[in-house]
Amino acid sequence: MDSKQFREQGKQIVDFIADYFENIRSQRVIPDVRPGFLQKHLPTEAPSKGEEFVNVKEDFEKFIMPGIVHWQSPNFHAYYPCGHSFPAVLGDLLSGGLGSIMFSWASNPAGTELEVVVMDWLGKMVKLPEDFLFEFTKDKPHVGGGCIQNTASESILVTMLAARRAALDRLRNRYPDDDDDVIMSRLIVYSSDQVHSCLDKAAMLAAVKLRKIPTNDEDQSMNVVALEKAVKVDEAMGLHPFYLCASLGTTSTCAFDDLKKIGPICQRESIWMHIDAAYSGPAFMCPEFRPLLDGVEFAESFNFNPHKLMLTNFDCSALWVKHRDMLKKAMHVDPIYLRKRSFMGESKDWEIPLGRSMRALKLWFVLRTYGLEGIQKHVRNHVKMAKLFESLLAQDSRFEQVAKVVLGLVCFKLKGTANKSKALLKAINNEGLIHMVPGELNGAYMIRFVVCSEWVKEEDIHFAWSVIKRNADKVLQGGEARTRHMGVA
Amino acid sequence: MDSKQFREQGKQIVDFIADYFENIRSQRVIPDVRPGFLQKHLPTEAPSKGEEFVNVKEDFEKFIMPGIVHWQSPNFHAYYPCGHSFPAVLGDLLSGGLGSIMFSWASNPAGTELEVVVMDWLGKMVKLPEDFLFEFTKDKPHVGGGCIQNTASESILVTMLAARRAALDRLRNRYPDDDDDVIMSRLIVYSSDQVHSCLDKAAMLAAVKLRKIPTNDEDQSMNVVALEKAVKVDEAMGLHPFYLCASLGTTSTCAFDDLKKIGPICQRESIWMHIDAAYSGPAFMCPEFRPLLDGVEFAESFNFNPHKLMLTNFDCSALWVKHRDMLKKAMHVDPIYLRKRSFMGESKDWEIPLGRSMRALKLWFVLRTYGLEGIQKHVRNHVKMAKLFESLLAQDSRFEQVAKVVLGLVCFKLKGTANKSKALLKAINNEGLIHMVPGELNGAYMIRFVVCSEWVKEEDIHFAWSVIKRNADKVLQGGEARTRHMGVA
């Protein structure tokens, strides 16, 4: 494809995307396909000769589009939002179009410095303590800062590895007779039992123990008394508590751990407190939600994902640390081809991959085109829509809300056995007009309704509610019908 | 930004990218900027109110573009290529435009299945043994397959972690009296001393020992006698050899380890052999280079990066394994919101991140629009250009070639002390008309000339050579002048 064809095809694809969004409400939100649906239509080998792009694009529309889940549809209420906005899409287009990657400052001065700038912007927007920023004041050494990671899984893994390294260095002095492997085998991580599965994965990969602390029934926050006790018991058993992942906005119910209570315990016990606010982060830009982040001053690291609630395309997980050197110590490599001018924002020792794309570009586009107020408005709209759904739910006595609504998630179920709710969700997803996924709270099945799209309006919530009610009618009547029938038999 | 503005701005950006490529030879390939150049132009806080996109785009051109390294310029000869092509850019645009991510089949049926299809296509194109493919025959259980990872760093890390897990399971049976942490502390990884720095990082993160085996002087391949001896010595010391990373196309000199010799040793010693062919992989689509991959049948896993030599935008590292279960065992998590229909290509247990974008799309676009023959042509053009450079170099007795040219890399230096070559490279990069980075071979400084751009032509090589020669004249005359001056003084 030459540049002339690129102009033509590129513009057609821009139109395709615009058309897609203009008509996004007109189709099922999840496709009606079965595993293997695509494989059987595609050849088993790549072509020998190159084909015209128009043919490939035709096949894209014919074969791929019918198997897409419409994550950006206002009728998509599953998982958590996957960030998207037109300015972010264009930021990525420019980044990919230039094809300029980065690891050292010299490999991409603009991309490297822009990331430093926007990470400080973003940190200030959620009012992080200044220790987390690159920007330094007279009183503060210049040792903190932020960087863009792929996902929260990486943000958690790299901070856990940095904490592991720091703990080894510290414990070697305290236990000079113990070998590193003995110390390693005694390291233990904490989180609430509501933590995201990526913490399990990180602990598995880092080869450290993990203890999940029970949560309080009323708000699914970590039970701090249980935490204190667990740390005491573990230490008595010879284990070394070294890392705790506090969750702000859990996956199941959007629960918030209490940093102000957990933080002092971590500080006292020399435990690296990491905060995962993957979904909730942008909410802290609103004064009414910022108290949920109080206690962040006790943390050593903090992440949230602009690619969730902040209108930024995947991938973009923002991670801040108070001590950049801790990451460097855990991950430093120094081949000759990277030895050039150094700069504080260089990524090579911050992340698992060496090369990275210029993700700061889309973030910059989002922050400038929406501004602080635009993002606040987006967050507040999601909360308002969730509250609207909550109020509709409250009017129907067949349903039960099972957790407090804080941001854009409403957890609910049909009263009665789990099977009723399972049947309801199955019926709804089979129909495909809206999409939700299940969750679990204290072992009990529930349905998660999440506000996801940038474009969601009150009508969309009423539409979703009408779909849910209609399917509930069907499922409950079916159930009653079956019961009657059984009674007769 | 609404869809109408997106149409307008998106098309302008498409034109911007096309213009950029049409004029790419007209500018310096590396910018003339100093650390901090961008920071000082940008405000220290994000705006409160959203701004017009056109203003942001203007600032992009004014502040960002002057700090970009032009990785796709035919005058860029540094590092290794960063893959790029117009079809790949459009694949990413569609993926980002739809904003549909994936982890389970249910979250993105089309993206999940397309990845299975293109990974099999790609595996067949480099003639991988069928154990590495999803496609199964009557004789073969259905246990291998490939997936897209971010970068080679991840491909190596996840296979090392899978190998660690498999080794622990195996060694627990052999050493029932040893605790896991004792076994862990005795695990040891091997590679040649020419391996990419990401292996050092992976071993650090996986908390296992790493031994680098010396290489043969004539071709920088791993010294197999030294490997056998090291394994023997390590085992005698009670260590457990469990993973070896063979390099095909090293970063320094594009050297190739001999899989046919290393493989049987690994097989005998139950060492997981991984092959990293990050750069060289696509060359194996050409029959004349495929013998370099002979012995792949001994490997448990193999990766190459389409985002290097295969015209695919970053990020896209292709990883194949013979036993998918090995990855699953090391990284399996199973939260309720992911428990739906399962499908062999699901990524959630293949990678560190949970969510992923639809990267198979750009790969599909590249494979179809170039076809096998188009990619072969691209590889052969790079090799031809490197050979041309080699022949020019051979005509100038001031220069010395320091390693064999196999693909698109030529390593050379000025005869005499390293300082001369350092001065030459510095002069060239200061001028900024072409860009190269240094390397090291046996502790000696050298300059790496890499063919990188899709659009590189013979004229570009002649241009690069003229820049190098002219600067050599300057540096060597300067050197002589200084010598004379010192003589006079």
C-alpha cells in the first residue's frame, strides 16, 4: 500500500468508525455466534501473493464484525468500561502512524518527556501527594514519578517485584544467617479477599505467599482487625510481610479499602502499600469522591487505568511510585546500545518490556480536549446513570440490590435462589440487546450492571431496565409455570 | 469530539501521516534537542476546560514533532527495525476505533479466533513443527499453539515462568526432602553471552540464577562444549538446569546459536529450550534462511516479533509453545466474571495482562496484503541493502567489518583505537542525517548499521555511506591534525 492508497483507505476507515458509532444502538451488543464460527470461514494458510486491501476490508466487515462484542455500546454493561474516545483514537493513530517507539530518552525524546509531563498532570488531578510527582520543590528530593504501564496487572507485578527486592535488601541485614532463598520463601503479600485476580497471578509469578484478608460485610472493605491479627500471626510464624495491595473499587462490588486505617499498619510493619484503583481512579478528580483516596500518603505506589473510566484507549495504566530507584533496582539492565544521555522519564527500568509505543500522546489528547471538567462530567454522568438504575431497581420488589452503589456499578439479583438470577442473566445475554456478566459476593451469585459507554444517556438505562424486567417476567413466570406443572403432576 | 468532528480530524491526520512519509527523507532523522526541551514548553497542569482538538493538533506539530526520532526513515539505521506498514496502521486504527478488548472468548469471539487463525498461518510460514500449531492432525493431540505477546521480553518471561513451574513439579518428585524454596534457589537458566538484556531481566524477576555461556569467536554462536561443561559442573554443585534461551539473531551482531547442537543437550538434561528470534524470525520464510531454524523441533517454545522485521506495528511478539497447559499451570486465574464458554485461543492464562487489544487484526492485514511473497521480498531487500553496504565498506581500507552479515545488520569500525569509531559515530549522530548506535563485541566498541525502513532503496545506502565517509574524513583528518600539532608542540 502506498501513501496514496493509505489516504484513501484510511479515510474510509475513519468514516467506517464514525458510522459505527452513529449506529451503535441499532444492533445486538453481543454477537450470536458459537465457538469456531470464524475459524471455519478462514483459510488455513496465509496467501502466497498479497491481496488488495479492499478485499481484506470487505472480509473484515463480512467475517470479523459479526463476531465483535460492542464494548462501546451504551447497551454494554459488562465487566468495567474499556476506555475509548475519539481524541484518544487519534492519538494512537498518530503514534502508530509515525511508528516511533521508545525506551531511552535518545530513542524518543518527545515521547519520553511528554510522558513525564502528562503523568505529573494526571497525578495532580487526583491530588496525589507531591512525593509521587517528578516535579520537585525545594523541600523534596527528586525521586518519585509516574509512568504508563500496559495494564494494572503489570503495575501490580512490577511494584511487587520492586518491593520484593527492597525487602530482600532490608531483611538480609536483619537476618544475616539466612540465605536469600530462605528469606524469599518467607515473604508474604496481603490483600482483601475481594482483590482482582491479577494479584493472585502476580504473587504466583513473583513466587511469594499471599494471604487474603476477609472483608467487612457492610461494605466489602478489608477487615483491618483481621489484617493486624494476620500480620502478627504470620510474623510469629517467621514469615516476612512485605507488600499489601489495597483495592479502591473492587471488581465484584466496587468496594473501597480504608487507606487511613491500613496505611499506618503498613508503615509500622515496613510493608510496601500499593493501591490499585484501576477503575475508580478518575473519580478522585471529583471533590466528592476524593476522600476515598485519603491515606494515599502512606502508599509507596499507586495505579489507576485511564483505559477504564478515563476515556483513553487500551492500553494505558498509570503507575506512580515514591521512589523510582526501587523499580530500577529490581529491573535495571544496561546494554551498550541504550547507554546514552539519561533522563528521569526513561522507561527501560520501569517496566517488563523494553520498547513501548508513545502512549502519552493519547493521554495528552484526552486531558487537553476534555480538561479536568470534562473528565469530572464523564465520571459524574456514569454515577448518575448508576443511581438511576438503582432507583428503578428499588421500585421492583422482585429484585434485591446487594451492594452499595458508589460509582458506576450496581450489583443485584432476583430474590430467591441463585438459579433464578442465573436464568435471568442467561436469557438476557442470549437475547443480546444488553450485556452484563455475573459476580459473586460471599459465595452468592449476583448480576453486575455497569455503566460503560461514553455516550450513555437516561434512555439507555431505561432501555436496559425494560429488557431486564421483561426477561424477569419471562423467567419468573416460567418458573411459576413449571412449579404449577410439577404441583399438578 | 463528536463523530462529525472525528471524520474531519481523522482524515486530516491520515493526510498528515501520508505527507510525513512522502517527505520523510527531507529532514534530519534524529532531532537536535537537549533533555528538557519539551518540558519547558508545556504547562505544569492539565487545563480545567477542554480545548478544541485543532489547538492540540497544532501543538503536536509545534512541540512534539521536533522531538521525534524518525524510526521509519530510510536514513534510520539504529537498533533493529520497528515494524510499520500502512495496512498494519489501519488494522490498529480499526482495533482502537472499535475499542473492543479481549481476554476470554466471550469478551471478543472474533478477536480471539482470528488470533488462533493468524498464529497458525504465521507458524506455517516459518515452517514450525506442527506441535506448535493449534491445528491438529489425527496423529497429534491438540495441545500446542501460539499467541501474541507485547514484546520478546514478555515472551521470554512467561516461558521462563512456565518452565520454572514445570521444573518445580518435576523436581519435587525427584527431591522429596527438599522444600520448594530450596529447589527454586537451585534453578538455573542458560544463554549465550550475546543474549538480549531482557533475559537478564527475566531471570531477575523470576528469581532464578543465570549462567551465560561464552560464544565462538568466528560467529558469536554459543559455544556448545562450554555449555555441556557448565551444565555438568552446575549439576555437580547441586543446581538444577531448567531453561535455556537460544538466540537467533542477537542484538549485537545478529549471531545465530546452533539449535541442532544445543537441542539434544537440552533434551537429554530436561532443559526447556526457548528460542528467541525476535528480529530474525520472518527471514525463516525464505528457504535460503530456514536452515538457521533447523533444530527448532527440540524447542518447547519459540518467539519472533512481527513488530521488527515483519512490517507490523508495535506491539506484536508472536510466541508459540508445544504445550499450552504449561503456560496455564503457571498463570491460571479463574474469577467468576471470566467463567464462560472456553476456547483454545483464550489469552487469560497465556500472558501477564488480562485484557488485550485485537492485535491479530493488524497481523491479518499484513499477512493478507503482503502475502508470503511480499514478506520474503521485504526480508530479501533488507539483506540486499546490507550486502550493498558491506561491499561499499570493503572498498575503503580505513574501515573494518567486525562480524559476518547474515540479515540486515553490518557491524564495523574504523581501524585503530575505539576512540576513532566513537568520534565518528558522535559526529554522524550530531549531524543527524543518518542515525546509528554503538555495539560491543568481545568488549570492543563497534558501530551497528541496520537496514530498518520498509522504503529503503540503494540510493539510501549510498547516501548513508557518503555521510559515513565524509565524517570519517573529518574525524581522521582532525585526528591526524591533532597528532601533528602535538608533534610540533
